[in-house]
Amino acid sequence: MQAALARFGIVPADLVGVLHDPEPDDEREDDPQLAEGHRVVAIDVEEPFATVYLTLDDGRYMVYAARLDEDGVILLDSLQPPAPTYEERWIFDDLEGESGPPPPELAPQPGSAFDPANWRDAAGRTLAHIGWYEEGMQVFLHFEEGGYLTLAARAAGGIAYLAGAFLPDDPESDDEYLIFDLPADQDD
């Protein structure tokens, strides 16, 4: 090819790029998928802020939070560097709207897989993969040891809250994953 170009007096600077160079990966620095392969050492649930913190074996932590925006309820996620203290952890506070625990009639049964106290049972497991059900604003945190923690953003009465469950075993088939129903007033 070089000989043919030289024969016609064409230099590389004269060539127009027909094969575009691949763009650099648009991976976010705070993308929770960067946590895959790390062990979750602690799970802290802050119901008044509709937020869950998952601390990793390297000190970083993942944040999941339910919030309301102009389009309705959304599930936000972020991977953050280690915080000097728990109180200095990052919180999604740049959106308007209320967030908090679910209303009493939607609160999970104590001791059930849906009880935020039981979500902590996922601590000690290694994060294998993170999957999203975008339409349902629901994330699935799959573990190498089996099982998964799922979190979903929901709203009732104009307040965003987190629904979730820790299931210690993988389902037998893909259609057996827990999918939270969308609330009737999801746009509140």
C-alpha cells in the first residue's frame, strides 16, 4: 500500500480517515460496575434518605438512592472513594422532592427478605455482576457465591422510597427473578 501511495505522490497527511478511530470508552468514573469482583463488607440502609450504602473490601462504597425528578421516581447509583467517616459519605441531595421510608401500608414485613435489616445479609459476598431493569428503576446485584440483592425506586404520596430484597439463592430460571410492581402513583 505504501508503494502505491508513493507512486501517486500521496502522503499520509493527504488521506482522509475513512475508518474512524474508536472513541474512548464513555465509562463513568463513579460507575458501580467498577465494583464487580469486590467483596461487600457492609450494607447500611438510611431509610430517611431512601439510600443504601454498600461498602467494599477496598474502602470504596456504592450508593443507591430513590429520588423524584420531573419525570417521576428514579433510582440513582454511584461508586464513591472511601470517606473519612460514615457521616461524610456522599448523598444524592441535588434533586427536589421528598424521600424517606415507604408509607406504613407498604412497609415490608419485619424478618422477611424485603426487610432492609435483612439486606445486610448480603455482606461478605463478592459482587459478580450488576444488572438493570431500567423501565422498572430496579437494580440486581448478583454475587459469586449465589443469590442477589435487588433494589428498586418507588414513590407513594409524593415521597420516593427504596424497595428491596436479599435472596440468598439464585432463581432456577431467569423468569423467577423478583421484579417489583410499578406503583400506581409512580409519577407523584
